[in-house]
Amino acid sequence: MAIHSPKPPCRVSRRGVLALAGGLLAAPWARAQKSSWPQQPIKFVIGYPPGGGGDGVGRPLALGLERHLGVPVVLDYRPGAGGAIAAQLVANAPSDGYTLYLADNGAISVTPAYRAVGYRPTDFSYIGGIGELPMVLVVHPDVQAKDIRELAALSHKRPKGLSYASGGVGSIPHLEAEMMRLEARMNTVHVAYKGSGQASTDLISGVVDFAFFAPTGVAQHVQSGRLKALAVTTRQRIAALPSVPTVGELGFPSLEATYMSGVLAPRNLPPAVFDRLAAALSTVLADPEVVRNLETSGLVVAHRAPAPAREAFEKDLDRWRNLIKAANLKLD
């Protein structure tokens, strides 16, 4: 009978054992890393140039989101067309959570109300609302009016009416002035500028009679007497100009209007990514340091959850669309 000697035992080197063990341990970790979010920097798109109002809101938010998400949040400036260029870029971006948009109702609710753009308000995921920027109705000191009714009466005493400035055709201050024209039955002439800077300069110089501006741009001129503030467009008075009444106090609550800000992303985000972003934004806007920094830009911080934020932007779109139709405005 043949006798077979047993096979020699399989010898595995210590290096091989470590490699095998490492591979077994690394596999689930690698899968977890691949499925978790975020794993790379997030692009935060702003529709205005560096150094403007977008910076005052975008930078504190980006820093706060960085701390809570653990990855860099990089500001990406895409100015032009009143924010529509940035909005279209985000609407067409991948739905992976790595592109966010610092949105305002100018690009989301106003521009689509009067002209065709390459996106719709429904093309976004609404992560949440950030807050609102009030507007102030200001007049040149030579304009002899103390409130909206006196301003309306004065507009009919002048053959050509009163002139008002705005930073551009179709801007929120332009539409707010048109709404006041209808509500108060005023006689007015619109003078459009390519930005609020020159518009405010000409108002101070007396070239035009009145305008709506953000408080950060005119509060110092009101305090110095170079401009006279008649009303703020919020429901409550604002800290920057506490003695100035609201439009509601003057009998025109329908003129309440603000620049709304929010964080949007491309639509159809994965639910886990959407929930993580919404929770991070809510946490950031509860941070006192972030709130203080946002308030220096003039923003009245008021977080809105995703559903109320979406509803607010959609309601605003209907409002301006109805105004454009009622006033028969030609904005193209």
C-alpha cells in the first residue's frame, strides 16, 4: 500500500496576514466613505460680484456650513442678469449636494415673472430661508412730504409728476415703486440706473425725487439729513431707523415687501443629502455669531424651513406677476 505523506501546511507570511486583515477591515469603511456625504468641497454660488451685498450674507453662511459639514464651502461668484446667470447654473448642476445657491427673490420670483429664463422656480430644492432685507422709501429733503399720502398728493401738483430712481428695470425697488403708484394713485416717472450706487447719488443730488433702497445704503444719509425717510417696507420697524414708520402704520400694508434670501440647490437631491443640508442651515442660523455677522449686512435673520421657504418664494412670484399685469409694465 502506498503511503502518502501529508501536504505541508500552507505558510502565510506575517505581511500577508496583515494585508488580508487590513483588506477585510477596510472594505466596510471604504463602502461607508463612498456612501457618506459630503466628501469634497461644496460650491456656494452667488449671483453678484465680490464685495457686494452677496458677500455680507454668503461669507458668514459659508463659514458656518463649513464648521458643521466638515468640508470647505467655496464662494463662486456668477454676476449678471440680476442673478439669473447664477440661478441657471445651479438649476443645471448635478443633484449631488455639491452646488448650493445663495438665492434671492429677485432672481427666483421677479425675473421669471416678466421674461423667459433658462430655469423655473420649481427647478430647485429649497434648503431653507435665511431672512429678509427691508427697503426704505426715501426722498430728497426738498420734497415737501412727510408720508405716502402727502407724497401722492404732491405728485399730482407737478405737471410731470415725481421722478423715482431704481437700480434697474424689473428690480424689486422698481416694482415696489410701481405698486405704490397704483395703491396710492400717484403720478410718477421711472428713471432706471445700472445699479443702486448711481441711483442714490442722483437722489442725494436732487436729480430724482424718491426711491426705495436697502437701509444699509441710505441709513447714514438719512441720519446726516441728506435724505429723508418716509417709511420702511417691513411689518415691524427696523433697528437701523427706529423712528421711521412702517408702510402698514401709514395705511398701506399691501406695500410690505422685502428682498428675501434663501439657500437653494438643484432639484431632486438625495433625501439624506437634503436632510443633512437643511439641518446644517438651521443650526448655522441659530449660531449667535453667524446671526451677528449677517445682521451687519442689514439682513433681518429669520430662518424658514424648506417647505415654508418654497411657499414664500412661490407666493412672491405670483405677487409680482399680478402687479406686472395690473400695471401693464413692459420690462423686456
